[in-house]
Amino acid sequence: MARTGSLPIEFAVTPRFDVFYALYTLTSSAQTPLESWKQTALDRLPKDFERVAKRVAPLPIFWPLLADAIQTIPGEITFDELVASIREMPVEDLQRNVLSGIFHDRGVVDSLLTRKKSLRHVLSKEDLPGGELLGHFGLRPYTDGSEPLRTITTLLSKPESFRSELELVLEKFWENCFHRDWSLLEPGLRNESFRMRDLRDESSTSELGGELNLPVVFDDAAREIRPKTGAPIAYDRVDRCYLIPSAFNTRRWWAKYETAARRISLYLPITGDAQVANVIVRDDSRSDKAVVKKRRDINAETVFRALGDTTRYAIASILARTPTTSADLARSLNVSKPTITHHVQALRSAGLIAGTPSHGSTKLSLSRETVVSLSGAAVEQLFSSTGDLALETTRKRRKS
């Protein structure tokens, strides 16, 4: 295994950023490589969706900003956990997380939240840190009654109302459109995550960053991360650096959050194939029966990769004997809940886990049907004379 310096890199497959990046694509008038997906998604949404969405995101650039709302929740989370986190967090945390993405100064955010300074007063300051970004958010020049100004005013004066509308928009988007798309995209993103892990195991951190074409530079010699703009970040300050396969981050956004201990969490959503979201909507004319059949097909490579990790194999062994909650798995294996969530998602994407509601939580169990069917699926796929060979992650293929 190659050394990867001391940068703590983790991998996650989660809609926590893609759901917001997809909403940006949906509402932006800029050219996008995801045009086919965009047109299909617009056809699925209710007619009043755009009107309601504009109350929380008056301009498309607000969507990646709103992804920062849950910055205190680490790592890989599901869509339900995303919405629950927004619903349950203190409103001041929601306000602070969103405002800090606009006003890059803690003192300015504090003065707005404590009402020591009005929004008009803050926006009128010429020497405001990061003030050049305010034009992108429609806050400069200052215009009374503008939609962006009304949105920020609502966030400050009626945060519960703002939160309720944000929840409503996200849930409408998920139910009418994105849930189906994410369920089709997730297995491929999970495989891409496995490929990234293989690269990490066989490369230095610097080589990994170059291979993945990250928007930052990993410099092992200087032991720092260098963004295109802003100060370098020392490896020693980084709490976690998450690499996240993405289908919608065509703008190459990334996120940097400071923890309560003044350490840094980095999130780098990486879009490898900008056409993958288009592909899943091109076959919308097929019957529902055919779509369901495709989703239920067993991918032997995905199952073997999922079980190839020792922790996931241990989880599968536990769940084969006794239905167990994620919290109990974390205690049994003495690992953190985010780590268990990541491994459970990998097993779920491979079709190996089923969940059953139980007294306010979910009991997980191993799918006997998938395990029983795996042998036949592996024989069919390994000995097939047609289809592409699964060589993308081998050292030989990458070097060639």
C-alpha cells in the first residue's frame, strides 16, 4: 500500500451536495452538459415548484450556498438524514451556516444575528471582507425589495419560516424527481468511490489529487493543501478530507468548514463523467416494468467489492444472524456512527441490506435472496462473451 502522507482522507457516497447542485443546474440559465437531465427533471416537477423554490433560492447560486446549512453534520448522510438535520438544528445554527457563506467574517455574521447592525448597514460597507461576492448573490448594488434581499431578511427575521420552506422545496424535489435519479446513480457512484480507494492505496496523496483532477493541490512535500484562491491549508489542521463522487458538480465546487475545535473539514465532490445524469433519463420511454427489472439486477462486481472490505464483511456476518440497528453495529464493532453509515450504504447499494422499521429506529438485515442469487449472477457476468470487461480500476489499465 502506498503512503498517503498524514492527510486523513475518507470516501463518501451521499446526496448531501448533489441534491443542491442538481437544483442549481435546474434553475440556472447557463449552458450545462446536463441539458437532457434538466429538461426531463423540469417536466416531472409541479408547476408551482419554481415559485416556491425562489423564496429560499432567489438566484441559482443560492443552492450551493444552502448546501452549507448542514456543515456541522460530518461525512456521509442520506437524504432523509439531511432533511432531518435541517429540521432539528437550532435556528441560529442554520442562520450562521448560511450567512457565513455570504459574509466571510465571523464578526459581521455575529452583528447581524444579534441585530447590532442592520442588513442595510452591513451591505453598505465598502471594506466588507469578501464584499466582491455580494454582487453574485444579488445583494449589491443594494436594492430595496429585491428578491435576494427579501430572502436574507426572512432568514434573519423569520428563520423558522425560512427553514420550513427549505424543507418543503427539498422534499418536493426529492419526491417528484431526484429520488428516482439518485437511486439509479448511486450504484455507479459507489463503484467510482471504490476506484478512488484503489487509487489512494496505490498512490501518494499528491498523485491522487492529480489523478482525480481535484480543484485543489495536495502538496506532500510542503504538507499543505493549496486552493486556487485563498491561503494554503496545512495537513495538520485538517480533521477530515472527504472525496465524494458526484454526478452534478460540473462547476467543480468544494467546501471548507471550520469545526468547533478550529480544525478544518474539507468536502471535494468530484464529477468524473459529466454525462452520467443524462444517460439515466434517455430511457424514460421504457415501461416501468423494465426500469424496475434493471434496478433489481444483481451486479456481481458491486457485491464482491462491498464484501471485500473486512469491516463490511463483519457487518454482513452480524446481520445474517440477527437484525441489528446501525447504532448497535457501531457499538459491537467499536467504530463511529459515520463509519457505520458509510459501510451500510455500500452494502445497501449492492442490494445486500434490507431495513425494517422498529420502535422508532430501523433494524437492518442481510438479504438472503441477494446472497443466494449471487453465484448465478457471477457465473453469468464473468463468463459472458459480451459486455465490457471491468478493468477500469486495475493498475495495468490506469498506466496504459
